Amino acid sequence: MAVPQDAVASVLEMAIGRIASSAPVLCVAALQMLPPREELLEAGAGQLRWACFDLECTGLDLHAEMLQLAACAGPAPPASSFSCYVLPPTRRVGAGAEALTGLRVEGRGCARALLDTRSGERLDALPERAALLRFVAWLRQLRGAGAGLVLVSHGAVLLDVPVLLLALRRTGLAEHFAQVVVGFCDSNAVFRSDKSIQKYSLQHLYGRFVGWRDESHRAEQDAADLFTVLLKYFNTTELSLGEAALARCTYTTDCMLRHVAWLEWAQPHRAPLRRLLARCPQSSARLRKGLLRNLLAAGLTREALAELRGDPQALRARVQQQVADMKQRRESYLTDTADVSAEQVAAVVSALLLLPQ
């Protein structure tokens, strides 16, 4: 007989309390100036269960907070799915996110509530930690006697994984989550590696491989539909690392923890670099984004660039060498830096640094 998720969550809560003072705490790696090297989950990791997950959030930035958390481990059976609305601890819903999801936070303090603007009803939303406790309990049940779980999300490394891992760290549940979830797969990377596919939104992919669907922008539908798309795409009844396209895009949980730590370090350095790159108006927005990603991945913050001294040729050579070293050692889908060369970065940045301040 299946144990209710709330009961498992309660046991987990008590266990956390008992071991909190003695167990080593798994935390995000110390902040560093360089992104982690890509670390893929190895096929020999044992019998793995796979589940697709999705979040609805207050916005699209790194420190957005969850409004809904949902996951699906297969079609049909209720036991294979999870969904929970979440009352964000500090943030209200951005205008763009509200228009997309139909979710809004109303009230203040103890009177705060999550409202479905489409139906006008108040939703039964849990506090962030309670929602995550239930999620970890569901993941434990899903794993069973297996070696671990792989969570799949569409565009995982851009939003879903950072927001989820930061929430787990904030609530003290990162260690317990990492004992169950051994890897993350980004399905966006899977489909981008297929040159026959030109559009990568979940809506387009579902239409191509399954059929038409309503687009509700609710996490439970998107998680279930992503699982269906992947099964159809791979023509299988079970996802596994035996599919080369999945294996190439599945990262260890430790790798993603270190990636999120690097994103946190990079966050405050983005605005000063954007201001510097904005002084090159003849460049396209796409090029400036590529330059920004390369500079951050190479550890070249605005402060670091200001410390570079020397004649124009020497300055350009130093920037090019540092970016080239990053590309040789750390460039991957996680850094998203391949579209701009080290030579391009050095040429633009050295010219900007020589302009009058």
C-alpha cells in the first residue's frame, strides 16, 4: 500500500531535525570566478527513474521564486505525478509572469494568498518549505529501490534548475534532495542537437510529435506533455542514458550545484559589463549577449578589465588569451559561449577599454 506523501514528508521533517546538528550539510560550492567543467552523468550509475518537472515562477531572473512545482514520471497513473502551488516567500508576481500564468499574489503578511486570475479563486498554496518537503517525499517514493532519479526540464539550466536548487538551499533541503536526484537533463539541449528541428518551444515540439494542445502555462500540464514528447521522439516507453542524445545533455546534480553557484557569482557583474558593451552601438544585441557570456565565463568582470594595463596590443592579447583558455577548458552548453570567438571578444573589448571614460 502506498504511503501518503504527507506522512512521508512528516517523517522526513523529523529526520531532518534529528540529523541537522550532526550531519555534514551539502551546500552550494564556494563561489568562484569560473564556471564548472561540464560533468555528465555516467551510464553506469545504476537503475535510474526519470521524471519531467516544470516550475511557474514570479519572474525569469535567477532569484525568482516558485508559484507552482509539478513533475510527471509517466502517462496516466496518479501516483506518477506531483503538483503543488507555492506561496512565494518574498516576491510578488511580475506583470509578464502574471499575464502568462494567470497567477497573482494578493494581500500582505499572514493574509497573503495565491490567486488564479483566470477563475478568480484563491488557490490552496503551501509555503515554500512545506511544498519542497512534499516534493522530496514524492521523489523518494518514486525512486523506490533504484539508484536515483533524473529530473528533466525544458531549458532546465536557464531557469528551472537554478530556481529549484536555490529554493532547496534556502530551506535547508538541498542535501536530502541530492540523496535522491542524481542528475538533471535539459530537453532543450536534446532537441537543439537535432538539426532537423528548427523551433524548440514545448508548444511547437508537442504539435510536431504528438498533436495540437491548449497552452495553459501551468506546470502540471507542461511536465506531463514534455514526458509525452520525449517518449514519442525517442519511440520508447522508458527514458534512459542508453539514448545518446539524452546522455549528452544529462548533468550530475553536483555539476548543477556548482553551475548555480557560478551564476550567483556572475549575477552582480552583469550590469557593469552591459554598460560597457552598450558603448559599442554598432554591435547587435545578439553579439553583445555573446560577448557578455564569454567575459563572465572567463572571469573578466568590469573590475578585472579595469586592472588590465599595457599598450593596446598587449591588452588585446591578454583578453584573448584568457577567453581562449576558458573556451579550451570549460566551454559547454552550460556556458553558451561558442557563438563568439576569443578574437572577437578581444577586439571589441580592447577597443572599448581604450575609449575615453
